[in-house]
Amino acid sequence: MPLSRLVEDPPRPAHELLAEVRATERARDDRPFVFVNMVATADGRAAYQGRTQALGGEADLEQLLELRAIADAVLIGTGTLIAEGYARLVGGQERRARRKVAGLAEDPPAVLLSRRFDIPWEAGLFQASEQPVLIYTGADAGEPPPTAAPVEVVRLADPTPAAALADLRGRGVRSLLCEGGPTLARTLVADGLVDELFLTIAPLLTGDPSEPTILTGAALLHPAELELVWTLRAGSELFLRYRL
């Protein structure tokens, strides 16, 4: 097959490009449209010294914030919450204003899945009074401690990702951004619950076998085939968008 160079288009702001995703229009009847955002080094490592912060540059952060801005809700793995801490998910007034114009809540709920209810309550996410948090857990989970953030606990008999996504859809959530981590991303892919993947390739080589790849856990029963939708560039960073 012949090879082709990437075409140099005029640079555009991330929010203009991501408007093409039409995330809220693509919800299914039984679950939201799910798009995953991950970053990895050129040798495939999804963290450096246990965190993703050192991998992505300014453009990667901009894309992450704009992906949050188009989502009805944001799914975060508890391991990622422990590593990254988090705060109010949509912090900029301009982004909140754009969400309001688009008919979205100014603050998308943060969604956590924790079968054992082992939540890092000290994380910054729970200190943001404007940030709603929705936690899916087992039927026998306890009560959450007092937090600045408004927290709702949903107890499910079988708190699988599919069950949580079905409940979210019933609450009117049409689009769900998943920010990982690798264990959660692997589960969603294995269960056939991911529609698109946004992958940043950071111009780094770490050679660290102790760091995860973007999917961590057992091998997939069937490899997930990807269709490339676009490739963007900012400096030496590459931004890939795939359809599953």
C-alpha cells in the first residue's frame, strides 16, 4: 500500500476541531457515547514516575480540557484519581460558558466506579464545592464522609461498567469522557463500551518496564480494531483520534 504524508492544514483551536466529534448526538439507547483520552510515550508507556503529568505538553492539556468541555460526564478510575488528585473538572469560565450555550451543565459530573468503595476521599476532586461526583459501587457499600463536593452514591447489585453506563444513560448522560487509567480503559474496551480513542504520543522514550501501557490487565479476547479518523500535530506531539 502506498504511503502518504500528513497534510498541513491551517492550525485551529482545539475546541473548533473537537466540535466535529458531535459526542452528545451519538449516544446509544442503552449507554452514552464513550470516548477515551490517553497519553503515552513513543515507546508506549502511559506514565512517568507513576503519573501522566510529565508526558503531555501544553497542547495535550488543552485537548484534555476541551474534551471535558464537550462531555456530559467524565469517568475517572480510582487509581488515576489517587495519582493525579484532580480539582474542578471545567475550571475556565469561557469553557463553562460554551457548555451552557450548548445546553450542557456548566460542571460535568465526575463519575467513579468502585466495587469495594475504596475511594480516596482526600483527593482534590472532593474539595471542589462546584464539582458534582457520582460514585457507582456495590449494594453493601457504606456512606461517604462529608465532602465539599456534592457526592451521590449509586449502589448496584452488580456494579459493572455496563450497568453504570446504563444508569448514566437513564439520567440523561449522552456522552462520557473516560480519562483512564489503563485498567479501567482496558475493561471498557474488553466489554465493547468504547466508541472512540484520543491518543497523544509524547515525544519521550523512558524504557521503563514498570510503567503501564494504555491498557493494563489480561490480554483482550479479541484485539480491538481501530480506524484512524485524524492525526494532529503540535510541535513534536502527535494527537491521534481512532474509531473503534
